[in-house]
Amino acid sequence: MTKLDLKNENQIDLCERYLWSLALGAYPNPEVEKKLFSTYKKSSHEIPAKLNETTLLSLASMSYKLRQTIGSVGKEVSQKIERYILEKLRESKGETSFPYLRAIKNLKSQTTIPD
């Protein structure tokens, strides 16, 4: 994570590939997710739009898998990410809400999407 520079335009493709691999991994590491979420919260306004959405969707997907595999540790991180996404969804208007709606879909949380 220390080498990953989400703000660097020259590293967009590499960052995006890394985020895809995190999102598709079967057993996400909670520490990696915490660090990525912290980095995203601090600098989301500086991250290029394409990478911003990929980061958000990857975090949501990792949260879902973390809840399924790890339990209480995953639940805590997942709840923080879910609250953040819902807060940003409330603040957004029109088309800017689409990434947050997609992230909610990736979360597959019972509190936001009923069965």
C-alpha cells in the first residue's frame, strides 16, 4: 500500500489492476482494506474519477467478502465502509450518485438491500 499512489495519473492502470485483484480475492485481508479505506477517505477528491469509482467498488466488494469469511472483524470494517457510502450517497445528486449505488450493490448488505 505504501507504493500505491492513487493520485498519480501515470499509475492508473496498475492501481486499477491491483484494486480488481483485491475485489476478486476470496479472502480479503482486513488490514489492507482498513488502509485502503483510510487512504481513500483522505484523498478521494484528488483521485482521478475512473480510479475513484474502482476504489469505491473494490472496497464494497471486499467488505462483503470480509463479512462472509472473517466475522466480527470484517463486520466492523464493513459497517464503517457502509456508513461512508450511505453518507456520500445522501450528499450526492443526479449522476454523481451512480457510483455509490453500484457500491451498495457490491456490499450486498441486508440493511441496504433486502432479500
